[in-house]
Amino acid sequence: MACPLWLMILMSLLGVMSGISSIRGLADFMERHQQEVVEYFELPNVKLPRNSNLRRMLHRVDPADVAQAFHQWADDLCSIETGQAFAFDGKSLGSTVSAPTSAKQDFISVVSACVHQYGWVVAQISFHNGEKSEIGVVQELLTRLDGKGVWVTLDALHTQKKRSRSSLQAKMTTALD
């Protein structure tokens, strides 16, 4: 029996959460855990995919849909409460750099919002640096916390002198009042 898409996605997510960062590693992870998964979900004769099928599946999945499902899941799992502390941090994905020596250099970055109390990432946005800035993405994530009475920790990179006296400071002050 062919492996259902939901199971391939679930196993891929479990593999990534276990620290696997390659398609070959995910395929090996699935092979190692196939028996337990088949028994747990009571799926007779299901064979998890190998490298080539897994690669094709991952290329067909829309990352925006996965991100939306993740955000919905995180919102359901972790409600925002007054007094919680959130850390915002951005990371550039080095393997995504294009035109590294030109003025048109581009790469993908990810900004995450993490709840200090649990150590969970509850929101994240990925973007091309040529289209958005990390400061703008942090401000976009901050709007989700606006008026909730939470604490935020930010890198100095996420502030601007002009903006700190206007929208960003107003949002943070509102959140802390």
C-alpha cells in the first residue's frame, strides 16, 4: 500500500524535530521507525518512502500551507498570557545565498518568536532579504502580541533610532502597560 501524504509529512516533521537536516537522513529515519509507526497507526502493508519519493513529495508541498498549519497548531497549543516573555531572533540560511559578491546578493532568513517559559517557537516567518528586512518581520510578529501585556527580548538589530520612538516603542509600551 502506498504511504499516505499525511504520514510522510508527519514523519518528515518528526525527523526534522529530531535534528535530521537532509532528505537521505529523513528517509533513514523513516526506515528506522517504520515498524513502530505502522503498529501505532494500525496501517497494514504501508511502506514509507525512500529518497526519491520523499524528495518528490517535499517538492510538491507548499511551504506556505505548512507554515499556516504550524501557526494554527502553535496558537491552539500555547495561548498568549499576560506577563509571558517572548524572544525574537533571526537567522540567515547560509546555503540559500545567491550572487554573494554582488549588490544583488540574496538569501533566505527566518525570524522566530519563542516563549521563554516553554522554549517553544510559536511563530516564525521566512523571507528573502531582498524583499523584506528582519526589522519589518519582527514588527509583523509583534503585531500578534500587541496589547497582550507580554515582555519581549530583541537583538539591537531589530530596532531603529527613528522607529524606536514611534511604532515599535508604542507597540512595546502598549504590550507592557
